[in-house]
Amino acid sequence: MALRVVNCPHCGKPARWDPANRFRPFCSERCRLIDLGAWANESYRIPVAQTAEDIEVDANAPEPPLN
């Protein structure tokens, strides 16, 4: 069986894809935690184009109260 190597999604360094690498697909715990933090902060988003209906609904929404 050949050793499978993938690029770390965070830093791009080669990372072994096997049970010995407990951080796979990342190269290290550091890269894994950085990626987890990005998910927790909602940094990963899928862009969505607003439709005319979305804009109309936003315009009719009540304003939040001032504290």
C-alpha cells in the first residue's frame, strides 16, 4: 500500500493521510485548531446573491430598539 500524502488545507504543507497522523487532513494540531476557530467564528460562508424579494423583506423589517 502506497503512502498517501495530501496538502494541508490551512498551510499547504504535505500531510500524511494515514491513522498515524491524528490531525489528518491537517499537518499539525496548530493547523487543525486554526481551521476549527475559523468555523467557530463563522468565517467560512457561502456567498448568496440577494433577490429583489429579499431586499423588500429587509426594508420592511422593524428596526431594533435602541438601548
